[in-house]
Amino acid sequence: MITLCHLNDVEDGRAKGFDIGGKQLFVVKKDGQFHLYYNYCPHLGTPLEWLEDQFLDPDGAFIQCATHGALFVIETGQCILGPCKGKSLKAIPFVMGNGFMMVEESDVARLGRI
């Protein structure tokens, strides 16, 4: 298991990025729920953020791709606006334990094959 962060490291309505062995992930906390995704836009394969940990639109209502402005539903990763409409971000399974968010190393290793 790879530990990503303590649950208190991500404020509600915010996001945080991680580099795990060269693979980029990010978590969004919304209404006390965590959502973990591969930081990879389904349109061009570019990272989503324009500044460190800046994954959300100005209102914090959607995940937003900095390259073309595509919007993704936080809870599902589904693109609802932009050039990748109808596609989805790749959700990453995670577990919570002792106040920490963790991922399986094998789940991260598979990320290069989307």
C-alpha cells in the first residue's frame, strides 16, 4: 500500500495532486467524500491542473481541465462540457485507514494503460 495523505490534508471543496512513481493522481474532497482520479485529460492526455493543486473550476463545482476548459462531475469523473464530452476521468480505488488515504501499488502501476 502507498499512503497518499492524511484525511485532514485536503480541505472540503478543495483538491490535491500527488506524484506516485511518475504517475500523477489527484483527490477532490466534496461534502466530506473523497474522489481519487488519474491526472490525465481524456482529450489530449495532458495533466488537468494549471497550477499546483488547482483542479477545480472557480466555483469549486466541477473538475476543470486547464488546457481546453472541459468540465467533469466531481463524484463520477464524467465530462459534461468540452472536447471530451461523454468520456470520463479514470477513477482510482483507494482505502482509508488510521486517518490516511492509501492506494494499492498495483493500481497505480496499471495507469499507463488507459
